[in-house]
Amino acid sequence: MTCLVIDGSYGEGGGQLSRYAVALAAISGRPLQLENIRAKRAKPGLMAQHLTALRAVAEVAGGSLEGAEIGATEIYYRPDRIRGGDYRFDVGTAGSIVLVLQALLPVALHADKLVELTVTGGTDVKMAPPVDYLLMVFLPWLARMGVKVRVESVRHGYYPKGGGAVSLQLEPCGALRPLLAEQPGALRQINGVAHVAHLPRHIPERMAAAARDALADLGAMQIGVKVLGAADAFGTGGAIVLAAETEHAVLGAASVAERGVPAERLGADAGYALRAELETGAAVDIHACDQLLIYAAQARDTSRFLVRKVSQHARTVMWLIEQFLPVEFRVEPWRGLYRVEVRRG
């Protein structure tokens, strides 16, 4: 099969493009030459979490991965057969576990038997979805599409040392149901969790209170507060994750704790972000949109859903998927939102 050459600086040009390019090569069976990896970034090339994701996909999908090392700006991957089994991967830093799983999960769906994964690294880090967003928002969408996956957040881990762990079991799924989310329906409940590790309880309490204030007039709400100890977390950190359950959808928002950023700001940021999703009438939030595209592209029928904004991340992913799979993406403005359609060719 002809090798597909992908420019890693295309569009958003970040680590997501590199992770998904290798994942799509595995899914499609196409050999891949990936050039100009993260060329637009201040530090171009692969970093630890990107490298872990690429090596993890190559281990699950077999084949040969050449040139994959820290700082590499070009790699070559020739996939083989996707195999189930028990796998363990360590980012080695606080690099995001969730971003590694973004590359692994759509590949593991095509395995020949059950896939069991344990990934160690960061669970709640900047520029990545927190693990509770994965559990509360993303996995419910996958369940609607027919994905059977059980995930356990074994231990939280934060910048700079990581040390968190997430384990999961995923059953292969040959034909996904389409993602159909064109109307959110009435709001039923807002749920959330604010947590910290090895920090005073008043910090997550202030996060939760600020989120409640931002969402106060919208209806029923329950935001839990947790303080994690040594058994449940490595290092110091925290996050707040919110999920709105509507009649036909689930929408989420999150903030990760940062040194010097007040707890009230973290809670308010998450609250107003979720409020924006609800007030516009979106059925899929902007972050879930980015992550669900690769699954919608593998569904047996046409997917359609409404988002309030199509990010540069999402547009880059759409372009990339079309290079590997026989699908077409259509994005059209609709009543202040965007309707995304994913049609198989």
C-alpha cells in the first residue's frame, strides 16, 4: 500500500495531529510518513506524552515505528495487525494520560480480543481534558455509539511529576452507531466534582461555590467536593469538572488548578464555559467535538451534531481523517451554531 505523507504543521499543527495520524494509520492499515511534527511550536518535535502515544499505538497495532524519539520532527510508521491483550504504558512525566488514550482507544476498537490498558502520567494537567471529564462527559458519548469500555481512575497525578494512573478494559467494536445530537433537549441536572490533593478543603469548596454562582439560575445542581490523600493521588494539584445532562445530550466544562490562580476563578471559568454551551443550544460541547470526530468517522451511518464553535483543532482533525478514511465532513452555520455532518463515502 502506498505510503501516505502527512505534513505535521498543517492547520493547528500540534501534538493532536501527530497522535491521530499514527492512530489513523493503524486503523486504515496505511503506512505513514509524518513530517514537520509540531513545527509551529516554540519547542518543535515530539515531547514525552506524544512519544508515549505513538509508541503505545505501535505496540497495540504492531508493525514498525522509526524515528520516534524526544524532539523528533519526522517519523515513519508501517502498521500491522491490531492485537488485544494487557498493555502498560508510562508517560514518565506529568504528560496527559487522557491525551494518550485519545490515540489508543479508537485503535483498540479494532483489536482481535479484549484490550486492557494501564497508563501512568498526569491525570489533571493544563491543555488537556482532566480524567473526570473523560469519565463524566466523553465516555457517556462513546456508550451511546456502542463502545463498551470500563475505566478506573486509579490515582490522580499532577504537574510536574505525574504519578497518576488510569486503567481500562475495552471490548472490540466492529461497527459504531452514528453520533446523532442535533437537539440537546431540556436540562435535567448539572453534576460536578471539585477536587484537590494534599491541599486544604476550602480550595475545592471555593471552586464549587464559584461554579454554582455562575450557573445558579439554570436549575438542579450537585457539585461534590473531594480532598484526596496519599492513597488516591500523587503530588499536589486539583481540578473542577462540570457536566450538564439534558434530555438528549451531555455537555461538559473543566478547569485545572494552577499555582497562583484563585480557586474562585477556576470555578467561575468552568461554570461560565458550561453556561455558554447551554445557552447557545449546543448538543455537543466544543472539547467533546474534537474528540468524537474520529469515532463518528468510523460509524456505519451518517453522524450529525450541533456545536457552538468548530475549533481549529477540530478542523485540523477533520482534514486529517479525510486523508485516511473514506469520509466527508460538512460544517454549516445553523441558527448561531454549527451543524457538523460526517458522511461515509
